[in-house]
Amino acid sequence: MADLGAIKQQMKVMMKLSKAMAYAYGLRLGKLDGYERLIAGIYGTPDRIPILAQPYTYAMGMHGLSARTFFSEPKPFINASSNFARYFGIDFWSPVFDFYNIELEAMGQKLIWRDRSEPDVDTSDPLIKSEDDFGRLRPPAPGKDARMPYVLESYRRYLDIMGVPPMVYACSPFTMAVLIRGYVNFVRDMRRNPAFAHRLMEFLSMEVVVPWIDKMVEVTGASILIMSDAWASQPNVTTDMVREFCLPYVEKIIRATNSPLRTVMDTGSWGERAVDDPREVLDIKMDMMLPGNAFKALRPFFLLVWNEDYEEVGIPFVKAYAEEKKVCLLVNVRPDLIESGPPEAIVENVRKLVREGAGRGQTALLINLVPIGTPVEHVHAAVAAARQFGVYPIIPDLDTQTFLAPEFVPFDEWVRKEGLPV
């Protein structure tokens, strides 16, 4: 017999999705909450631009947690991240951990741990030093090995707090191959020993990533799953390498894990500024989402372009491309600017993002990688500017609108009264 609580939760989520999609297309039935605003912004025009955030190490630093605690213990990780989102008034947040490492660590890859940052792969000691090591490689038991239980329990806690499934993360097989083999070694494999590179990609895709995705969806009921692919970026590798050694396996994973209620996509790469024709990279990003997908018109796709790239190729250019492809444009607010400030400069940066990128909808702003120690007033300024300037329809004379600085209490005071215990 199906779990009654799970059925009620699914019905609740479906109602929220229906409301948000109706709002996106002009049928405005009540006010939107943050989750509904995100969905409406992905499909069409919400009430204002949705604000997404990855609390990550900034939430860790705000609570004085060690990296070992934050990246190993579900309760402090999720509660600190939730406190971050509630304190700043974020519409939707993802429980972001060091998602490039989880599957690798579960296979035996050594990590380097530091006090105030996420763990990193020990690149001096890759798990596959030679082709012979591949024969000894074994896939992890999904959800059981290394910190996989930490991830699943964190997702459960997120679901309890938020009432909607998280956006869940896996490492893409291409980036995983670079990390488990070493960058120089894997580039050499692709050029001199392509058969071995393909064997490794097939194993990581079908024996590691697919079972892990299935387990995460089983636990959470997630409808959006992201494979992050930082190493499938330019100029790390050529676009030809990506098309030969990355995209075919992305398509295999999508075909193996998609369902009518689940969208799997590969994102997180960058590099528009590193090639002669930025559309070449944008086209690759689209190919990381669409191959293998049925019901494309109903799936929640978004095109993520990082500040390093849109600052060079121009926000209007990437927005026009997103409109051409009928997908939501997701751009991040510069992390270094949020750190350094002043608030006035942050406000003007957000104003520019809204003015040039908001359009008639299908745009979202991401606050990510905020460095530890960043003044909270800088983050408040970014959120307040997005809330004020991002109201639809965007006013034509946005540059003449005076920014209304937000009032807020110090974080320590807020967390004592309203925060979750960590």
C-alpha cells in the first residue's frame, strides 16, 4: 500500500506546480510563495524575478561550524542552510554540499579536508593512476558508502522543512572522470587512448551516476536533478572533446533516469567568453539539457550563464539566446562584488541584471559562493534590490528608481529568536 503521507505530499506539490504554471501563463490565482515563484519564472512571467541561493560555506561561516561538521552532519548542514535562506528572504534554495566529491569518495578517492572550505579531491593521488587501476574500480553501493547517507538524510530533512522536494545534485561523469583520473591524464587519454576514455565514461555513467540518481529520487521524489559539469568547460577542454566524450553519456544518463515527473539535466559548465563564437558554448549547454528528454515543452529547463561570461559577451546576448530557445535564463550575482561591496555597487549590479535580462519573464537570479566573512548587509542589499527592481512588468525607467535600503536585525539576534538549532 502506498504511503499516505507521500501521496499527500505529491498532491500538494502538484497543486503548487499547477498554480505556478497557470500564473506563468497569465492566470493569476492568488499570491505566489517562493517555490511557486521559481516555477512561474521558469515557465513564463511571475510576479517578480525569483531569487535562488546556494547557502553553502557562507551559511557554515555564519554559524561558526567546521567544515567537517557542515559537510558530514545532516542536521547542522540543513538547519544552517535554512537559516541563511530565511534570514535573507530567499525564494528558493538548494542544499548544496561538495557534490563533485560524493560518488568519488564512495569509490575510494582521497579528499583533502580544510577548516573553512569544502573538501577537495586530492589531485596528487588520483584513484586511477593507470589503465590497470580501472580493473580494480568498483561502483559504490548507492546511498550506503562514505557520505552518501549524509546526503540522503540531508535531503529528507530539507523535505521536512520545505514541504517540497529539493533540487538534487550529482557529479557528471565527465567531471568525475577528470577528478578520478587527473586532468592531464584524462586529456591525454582522450587524445591518445580514446577507447579507454570511453570505457571509463561508460562505467561512471551507467554504474555510478545512474544508480545514485535513482536512489536520490527514490528517497526524495525530486522532480529536478542537476549533474554539475565544471570540467566540461572552455578552455579546460575543447568543444570537440565535450561533444565526443561528454554529451553522448549525458544523453545515456538522461534516457536512463528521466520520467514524466522527473527532469534530469547537466549544467554548471561555463566558457562563452573563451571561444570565438559564444553560441558554440550555449549550444553545448542546451545539448546538456535536451537530448533524451520527452515532453520538452513541459520540462523545467534553465540556461545557467556565469558572471565571468555574461560580463564579456553581454546579458542581452544570452537573454536573446534563451528567448530563442524558450528556456529560463539563470544568471548569478557576482560573488566577489557581494563580498567587497559597497552596497551601492551591489544594488547597481542587480539593477543592470534586471534591466538587461528580465525581459517579460523566464529569468531568475542566483546568489552563490558568497565568501565567508561577507557583511550581511551586502547580501541583504542584493536581495532587496532584486525584490524592488524585479517586479513585473519591469518599469521602463528603472535607472531613475530610488533604491529603498532594507531594515534588518543582526543575524545573531535573529537566529536566537527564529532560527533552527545547529
